[in-house]
Amino acid sequence: MKQSVTCDPRTGSHDRGPTPYFHGRSDILAGFARTLSDVRATGGGMVRLIYGAPGSGKTALLHECKNAADSKGFDSFYITVPSLWEADNLREIMGQDGEYSSSESTHQVGLKGIYTWARKRVRSKTSVKRLLRESSKPLLLILDEVQSIGNKDILRPQHKAKVTELLELIHNGKIGRPIILLTAGLGSALTALKTLDISRFGEKNTSEIGSLSMEDARAVIRDWLVRDGMARGDTSEWVNIIAKESGVWPRHVHSYSVHASKHLKSRDGVMTAEGLQEIIAKGKEGRIGYYMERLSDFYVDEIKHLAKYLRKTSAGGVFDCLDVLKSLTKIYGDKKATDLFDRLLEEGVIAAKGGDGYHIPIDSMHTWLVDTYTKGKSKGHDAHRKALYDDPTQKALPPVKKDDPSQIKEKDSDPARKRGRDGHYLHGGKHHSEANPKGHNNHLSIQPLTQSVVNTPTCKLKW
Ligand SMILES: Nc1ncnc2c1ncn2[C@@H]1O[C@H](COP(=O)(O)OP(=O)(O)OP(=O)(O)O)[C@@H](O)[C@H]1O
Ligand SMILES: [Mg+2]
């Protein structure tokens, strides 16, 4: 598989986002290349969704799609949810390269030097639709974390009709230029987009991503060892062991590989058995840290009850939503069980599995949940939550008695619930990565998912 040459290798040291050593997802990339050609040839449009649990590689894949579009002569921009209805916001994003400049505001002010100032002061009267029609050049708009569209504090009811209309126009090729809106998000993005009622938007426009194939995971690890870490000698044993330990989950593959590469760099590329042990230990620590972070919005008793239920299924196995809800309802009652199920979905702890039911999208996390929370190893969970929330802006959570359902707080009044990943414009207009550098999960009153899910006898997220 090709290497992403435009990606700065330095970005590879982070656990999220683009990578210099991208492998796999060839079906999706081939499909996307066909879409680029079709849309270009017909002058039509398309809305696409890539969804998957945290760390499955959505953002990295978007970056590869962007590279593909750029090489085919598309203009491409990362947009935000508000730019679907705020023309000034979209103009700001698309105007960065000098195109799509605001003729309206420059004419009114007439001075190049204060153009930016003017653009901020004089709200253009144009609409997003009109702005998109200003050029006929093929265009790719990329919208990551699209599940926030289901958040009523972000997409307010008064903007919903506009957004639906725009998405309809794009998807039905009625903008008047070749255009693709490529979105990515957690599984809840499916439901969120569904609420917008885009016609003809169905399964063929969506792709779920999860683990890498063993072969692709090996290729990623090999690149990190050889190209980045300058490993000397035969890397097969290291590659095989690291691939197995990582559970071929993209984020874990990445973090084990980065540890390995750093280790090799500091030892002139020499591979030793002790070195490998050290890397495995560090990788495991990171893997567990990641699981704990995924669970940071939950109380230990909630996870214990989920884990108890999960014992019924083997890692990777599918379970029925009514069944898991029945089991949670016995403990928490109807409303809290439904709320818990929704939050597990929102956080990507559980995910819909191809319309058949639900699963824990990371096999090794399933095993870890069962081992940790049904075998008395969960000590430290609440301390970990507290540590995650212990920053100057968020006071520590009140203590919770473990295993006592009566101690479950109303989560909507929980300050921790106001943190997270979902919105680009939470925290007073800041992008979440600035406002929340740790990348913890926030969600502000996300629409309940299970109202529709529970009412459907099969509990399937169907279009
Ligand atoms: N196909 C791949 N090949 C190599 N590395 C990958 C691949 N997919 C993902 N990665 C790496 O794994 C890590 C996690 O990927 P990424 O941040 O894209 O996941 P995500 O699904 O967007 O996660 P989140 O939901 O937390 O935003 C990143 O460092 C990324 O570079
Ligand atoms: Mg991402």
C-alpha cells in the first residue's frame, strides 16, 4: 500500500490523526477514487459517511481521501458543523487560499489591508448554497466528528432545515459543481444524519471501519520499525509480536509502533529481547490507559454491570440490544438503563454491528472489560476518572459509592458530562482540541438514540 508522502512524519508521534505510514482500507479508498471520478465526470454530488469507534482510524483515513482528491484536482477543505449553515464561517475556511474571497465585504470597505477586519464586521448576505456555487471547480468538503450534528446545542432547530436542504442538494448533485461532502464520526453519527432525512442516503453511502487486517497491521509496524526506527536486521519477530499484542486495532498498532521506533532510535536500530519486552509493557500501559479514557464518563458499577453481561459473549461476539437493555433495566430501571445504553453508544464503547446487533468494537477491550470488571480488578477506576477530570476548569467529581445503584447521579447535571469530543464549537467557540487538549469525551445533551432503537423490535439502526 502506498505511503502518504504529503504527511509530515512528525505527526506520527501523536496518537490521533494522520500518519506517515498508512496501510489498508483499500476498498474504501478504491470506492472513494471511483466517487471522485464519477462526481467529476457528471458534475454531480455525493454525501459519504465513514464511521467507527474511537481510534479506528477515521481521521487518518479522511486525510488519505483528501490526498486522493487533491491529486485529482479537487479543492479540499476541512469544515465544521456550523459552516453548513453559516456562510461567513465557510468563507473563512475556504478563503484561506485566496479563493472564495468575499467580494461583498471587500467592495463595501474597499481597502485590501483591512479586508479581514471588514469580513468579520460585515456579515455577508450570501448563503452557503450561493457560496458553493461561486466556482465550478470540483470540491471536497471534509467534516470530521460529524456525530455532533445530533447535538441540539450545536445544530439548533432553526438551522436544521437549512442543513437538510444543503445536504440534499449536495447528495443529489444539484449544487452545480462536482462536490463531495465526506463525513466521519462515531456510530452515533449514523443516527444523527438519519434525523436529517437525506433522501437516497443509505447503506451504500456509509462505511464502517474497525480493526486492520493482520497483514496491514504488520505493514504499518514494519514501516515504523524500518523507516522511522532504522531497525537493523530481520524485523519479522518484532513485527509479529507487536501486531498480536496490539490486537490489530489501529490506535494500538500506532502507539506500540511509536514506542518501538523511539526505542530503536535511541539504540542505534539494535533489536534485543529485553527491548521488545520493554516496548510491549509500554504499549500495554497505553492500551489500558486508552480503555480507561473511553470509560471515563462512566461509574464503576455501570461498567461492572456491562462487563457481567459481556461474559455471555466471546470477544467480538454480537449481542442483542433488547437483551442487554433487559439486563441493565433490572438494575437501573427503564430510564437510566436506556440512558446508559445511549452513552455507551455515544462513547463508542459499544457499537452497532452491520445491522445484526451490537458488539464491543475492539476485541481486546471486550476481554479486558470482562477480566477487569468481573474479576475484581477494577480498583482505581474512580480514581482514574477523578484524575482525568482534575484540571483547573473542572472540579473533581463527588465521590461515588461503588456498586450502589442509588448513588448513580443524574448525568445531565454532572459537570463531567459537559466535557468531550463532540462539538467543534463547544467551550465558547473553541475547537475541542484547543479547549480540551486531553481529547476527553464531552457531550452536551446529545439526542437520545434509543428512543428509536428501543421502539424497533430488532433494535437495528436501519435507514
Ligand atoms: N490505516 C492506518 N494505517 C496506519 N496508521 C493508522 C491507520 N489508521 C489509523 N492509524 C493511526 O492510528 C491512530 C488513531 O487513528 P485516528 O486518530 O485516525 O482514529 P479516529 O477513529 O479518528 O479516532 P477518534 O475517534 O479518537 O478521533 C492515529 O495515530 C493514526 O495515525
Ligand atoms: Mg478522529
